[in-house]
Amino acid sequence: MAQTSVRETILQELEGLPEDRIPEVLDFIRFLKFRQETERAGQRFAVAVEKARTIAKERDITDEDVREEIQAVRAGQ
């Protein structure tokens, strides 16, 4: 018996599904893709924050310096 890939199995299962249920499958696939992209975005954000912290540390910029700068910018608006 030839091994069936998961993708092929999904397609076979899809063929046996009533037509009115197909949009639910599509919604689920889109949800999975959205969740994957959200996770990737979170990882990219974490890397960017860590890079910013490293640069700040190299330049002796403290959290208090950042807070003061933000307050100054807000005050000027």
C-alpha cells in the first residue's frame, strides 16, 4: 500500500465533505495562516526590541532617558 501524504489525505477528506461545509474549511485554513503570520510578527518584534535594547545599552541610554524623551515629545504636541 502506497503511503499517502497528509496533503493528499486532506484533499480526499475534502472531496467527501458537503459543499456547504467547504467555506468552513477555507476559514480554518485562513485562520491557521493568520496565526502563523502573527507568531512570526511577534518573533520579529522581539528581535527588534532586543536589538534596540542592545544599542541603547551600548550608548548608555537608560529606561529613564527613554521615558523622559517620550514625555518631552508628548508635551510638545
